[in-house]
Amino acid sequence: MKAKIEAIGRRTVNAIEEIGYGLMMFYEAIYWLLLGQFKKQPVNLSLIAAQTVQIGVAASLIVIVLCFSVGMMLAIQGLETLKPYGAQAQVVTGIALSVTREFAALITGIIVAGRSGSAIAARIGTMKESQEIDALQVIGINPVRYLAAPALVAMVISMPILTLFGILMGMFGASIYTLYELGMPIGIYMSRSFDVISMYDLLQGLSKSIVFAILIVVISVINGFQVKGGAEGVGLATTRSVVISISAIVIADMIFTFFITRI
Amino acid sequence: MNKPLNQAPRKKAIQVKNLVTHYDGRKILNGVSLEVNQGEIMVIMGGSGSGKSTLLRYLLGLQKPTSGHIELLGKDITKMTEHDLHHMMRNIGVSFQGGALFGSMTVAENIQLPLKEHTSLDEKTMQIMSQMKLEVVNLAGFENLMPSQLSGGMVKRAALARAIILDPRLLFFDEPSAGLDPVVSAELDELILRLRDAMNMTIVVVTHELDSAFKIADRITILDRGEILMCGTVDEVRNSDNQRIYNLLHRQPRQDSVDVDEYLHRLTGQSLS
């Protein structure tokens, strides 16, 4: 019994340490972004551009496909649920608000965590194991400035854009099924959706996407930097970064939604 | 009275004073003190687990020690700010055991990275400088290859070219001959000697390859279980009467005595008494 309590205590302390490490990493990345050029050690713009293409552009197709599918799924469920009440036309409002405020950011965050977050963790972990991180340091290049800061900027730029795509494709997917089920033209469906959505709803979704972006990068980077034990360690770190990123996204979404609905 | 020039004390490029380090609660280096003169080749030797690679990590400023001081070119790196350390790195070149070339860059881009970090040279000048260093290490013509396309020896030479691109005053090698055949290893030894002679670099080589060590070293420091056993010239080390040094140089296996009771306890978890 005592050993179990000790284990829980040790895990709690390790978790708090890791959160602190993540906060310091975030602070250091922001420091280099804002002050690096004044110290003649700027964050490399070409690295930011390359990461934006890898994280944003390369993920756009899967975001489009999955958000389209989720939108269609919501329409299927929504229409089926509202049929007994004869309120199927209200599905437009429900889907527009839920996709804009919630689902697009959440699905995009999960996809990007799995795709780009794991790639960041794997890349940094592999660099750690092959002493490339040490090589950066002895050249005089701060690894956070070189690896974490560009990924953070790229992710914060890419995630809201991907989320916007996700919102549009989610509504489009729902409109396809609604056309099939109710005969509502796509143009009418989309027009009604845009009437329902306010700037507040859009900002809610986009601001969540920025929070998710920061979580994904920080969690992936710290897992990459903490890799030990060769190829197996890299694999474990990659898996761990995806699991923790997705968990953090869902929990952050819940907290964010709870507070924002009380404003 | 002035000392004759050839007996004037040489300036110290590296000074380590009472270095103590820990890892995971275990003491790794126990009060290590060491000096390397400017322009000399110091070889640090020791068996596996002796602490030589750990010592190298602390000399490079990659970790902060538990206690002790490390001075490079007269400056204590254990007390430096990150900004000062960044400038100190301009004077240091390192060739890691596996090369540590950046896999996403070509050989030329790898070599030019320190130039991009520390200078404002234009692209053409950087290309010429990297080409010069590739010529020095006999890798001319391979600048556009990726590290994954290089053989082990070529990786080491490309890593060396990157290490010397800024003509550093201090050059460190971590197991330069690891994974190389004897011919390539001998070529690398010659290169190290040429670098010292041509550029008056101070060179520290961490290795357990005896042939290489005896060929290139001005002095040899022998580490064992986190402590310095001896520091001297090649002849002094060869003629040492220390049993552990003798075993290391003559590849004698350890003759540790075994306590039977303890051994059986470790196997079975039960005590006999």
C-alpha cells in the first residue's frame, strides 16, 4: 500500500516537473522569437517557412477529408435525432455552431497532433540520440531557438488556417447529406449556416486552435528532448507525445469551453 | 633571470580544477584536475565507464558540473552566461563519435552552418571556405551529398570539416577512430597531426585506441573510475608501473576477486549463512 502511494506521489511530482519544463520551453521559445534578433541570434525565417509547409500545407488534405466526414456524420445523426420532432431544418443551426465552435478545432488538433506532433517529437528525439542536439550547442546554436521556436510559429500560423478549412468542409459535408436527405440546395444550406455563425463563434473556434497549437508543439518538443534509449526511446517518446497532446487538447477544450460560455 | 625561450612556460588552453560530476545520483567524476597546453595534442584514455566521454561533455559546456571549474582559453565556462558561451563556441570545434551531421542538410550546408551562425559572410565566400575545408579532409566533390549517402569514414571527415570551418583554437575529438578500418583511421591520425602543425590548434582526443593515442599524443591522461590515474608523455605512460595502467595498455582483463557468498546471494536472493 505504501509503495503504491509512493508511486502515485512520484508520478505526480514528475508530471508537475514536466509541466514546469514545458512552460520554461514555451517561455524560452517566445524569448528567442522576440529578442533573438537583438542578440544577433534571430529565429531563422526559412526554417519557419519550411515547418509551415510541413505542418500546414501537407496536413490540409487530411484535415479537409476528415472534417468533411465529421460534418456529414453530424448531419446523419442530427437529422435522425430531429426527425421525430419534425425539426430537421434546425440541423443547419446545430451543425454550423458545433462545427465552428468545437468540432473543427478539435478534429484538426487531433489530426495535427498525430501527424505533425509525432513528426516533431521523432525528429528531435532522433537528433538527440545521434548527438545532433549536442552538435547544435557546440556550434553555438540554442536548440530551442533552432528547433522549437520555428515549429511554434509554424503551428500557430497553420492551425487557425487549417481550422477554417475544417469549418468550411464540415459544413459542406453536412450540406451534401442534407441535400440528399431533405433536398436542401447546397447554396441555401451554406447561406443559412453563414447567417447563423457570428464573429464570436468563429473567434471561439480559432482561439481554441491557437491554444491547441501551443500545446502540441510544447508537448512534442519536450518529449523529443527527453528521449533516452535509442530507437525504442524515440518510438516511446513519439507515442507519448501524441497521447499526451490529444489528452491535453481535449481537457483544454473542456476548460476553455466551460469558461468561455460564462462570459 | 629570464628562462630561455624553449623553456618558457606554455600558456594553458584548458584548465580543469577539482571537477566533480554526478548522474542519476551516482558520482561519475571525482575531483578531476587537468591542464592542456596551447598547441599540444592531449589524448584522454580510459576503459569503458572510466568517465572520459563524460569529461568531454563537461569540457564542451554541455552540462554544468556539481562542483569544480573548467577554464577554456583563460575563461571559466562554468560561470559564463549563455551569451558569453555562444561567443566562446566560436573558438571551439568538435568532431563527435558518430559525426553528428544534420541529416536534413547536405555536406556543404552542414559545414557552412557555423559560418552562418557566427559570421555575416556572403554565400559565395562561405562556399569557397567550405570547399577549402573539404579539400583539407579529402572530401572535395562530395559537398552536395546528404549524410546518409556517405560512408563511415566520409562522415567523420565531413564532421571534421565542419569542426574546423571557423579555424577554432580548440578542437575536440570523441572517439575519432570508432567504426573505421585501420587505413582510414591512420589517415585521420595524420590529419590530426597536420592540423596541429599547420594551425597550432590545441587538440583533445578522447579515445581508447592505443595505436592512435601513441602516434598522435604529446601527452596522455588516463582516467579510471572517474579519477585520473596519470598524466604524462607517451614514454612516461608506457613505462608506468601502475597495474591498472599496465592492464589497459596491454589489454589485460580485470582479475576481480569474487566473493562466493555474495555471488550466490545475487543469483538466488538467499543468504547461505
